[in-house]
Amino acid sequence: MKLSIIIPVYNVEKYLKFCLDSVMNQEHISKEEFEVIIVNDGSQDSCANILLNYNWQSLRYKIITQDNKGLSAARNVGFRNAIGEYIWFVDSDDRIKSYAVNMVLGHLIDSEFDVINIGYNKIIDGVEQKQCLPLPIDSGRELLVRGYSHEAQFHIFRKEFLIQNNLYFREGLFHEDTEFTPRCLYLAKRIGTISKSLYEYRIRNNSIMSTINPKRAFDCIDVALSLIEFSNKNGENLKTSPLVTTICLCINNALHLISKCPNEKRKDFNTKYRANSVLTKTLRSSSILKYRLEGFMFSLFPSNPVMVYQILQKIK
């Protein structure tokens, strides 16, 4: 079994069948050559009935039902139950192309990669946008520097590589992909590239990640701190670490999100930020002028980084 497709499911009754159909209707390949693991993460809508009554035909599949624990926990459960050599996390409101599995398995015939990057299309309001295709880069460190997609579904991972490096999703966290994917790419010895769109990524206006929630801002800071700790453990200097741009982006995302939240949440955020001076130190270590300027200003006015960020946004 070369490939396991893991699909976490939570309250996506409107989209679930389209996702399952895209996996079922794979061309030029036997359905016995890959497996599908569906983790129903406590859905409260009709997802359970859709899964129960779906025509699975000869597809090798497993349905796991659990109380709602979040996307990270659902992915981790699916991963632990997978038997494929490679893992592909597919979101249940997205779709894969009809030629996707055949192309992935063909890419694995003569090579063993730790991570394979794939191309994708964004679907916004039902309209397909332009393709986003990855660059053919062998080094994970180079990819971190040159730019990459944080979303886990745009990467296919060798299962043994994940296990050997204890690479799991951090549970109870928004922006879990931004914490997980950079660590995988940093540790990957061999990276493959499929420069063709295999995945249709749906962007929904009412999704969790499109709403303003103070927890998202605090979690972005936790992601930044986690990546700083990971970078330090691997002997990286902040100025030269390939992770520094991702960390600075996390800090900026946190500031952007919290600036839209009530004042009392901003105060709590400022307190947390001030307690972690390494965040400003990281900004000042960046090679990007915008981040260095922020770090300099936060050093001058450390009591209220949210207000300083808002002022900088107005004058940029």
C-alpha cells in the first residue's frame, strides 16, 4: 500500500460528497492501490449519514468516529491508523483531480522522498482561480527561504519520515499547518515536486479560518514561539535560520488578527507579547526591512505592540 488519503470531517454536509466522489473517481488506477481513512470528528450535521450511505464500491476505506477534538487531533488519529507508505491529508470541503492518485503513485515508482510538493487551484465562491505550482527544489531549507505553502494538504509525506522525527500536528491549536509544515520541510532530506495542479482548495467565507477570533491571534504567537524553540534546538542562529521569515509572518498575522478584536483582548495580547521578548528579537533579526522596522519600534515602545503595529500600518 503506497498511499493513504486521510480526510477529517466536521460539519461539511454541503461539500462532503463532492470530496468523496473526487477520491472515488480516480482514473487509470485500481482502487486497491490506495486507501482512504475518514475521521468523523463529532459532526453535528448529516455527515455521519452521508458516510454511512455512500457507495464505496471497491475502494479500500475506514471510517473512524470520535468526539469533536479539532482538525489536528483528527489528522493525527487518521495518520496513526494509516498503512500507506505515504500520507496525503485532504480536507473534506476540497477535491482532488481525477488524475491525482495516478500521478502521485507514478512519481513514487523509482524514488523515495520525505516530502512531495504538489500544485493546486484555489476555488473562491465556486470559481476556479489560477494555478499555484511549486518550484522544483530539492532542499527543504531552500524552500523555506524562497517561499512555500504552509497548508499540509499541498504536501505528501512519507509516513516513516514523520514517525522517525516525531512529526505530528499540535492539538488544540489554530494555524496548526504553519507549525507542522515548516518543521517537516526543515528536516526533509529529499523533496520531490509535482508541478501540476492535483488539488482544488476551496476558500469559504464562513469557515473557521475566515472569522475573527482572539484565539487565532494567541495561537499564532504560540506557533511563532514553537518554531523559535525548534530552530534553537537545531542549532540555528535567528539571523540565518531558514525559519525566521515564517516566524515573523506568524507574529504579523497575530498582530493583524488581534488589532480587530476588543480592547480587553488586546491588553491580554500585549501582556503575552511582552512576556516573550524573543519575538521582538526575531523581528529584528529578519533580512526583511518591514519586520526589522517593526522589531525596532517594538523595542522603543514595548508597552503596547498592538498600538505600534496599528500606527505602522497606517503610515506604511
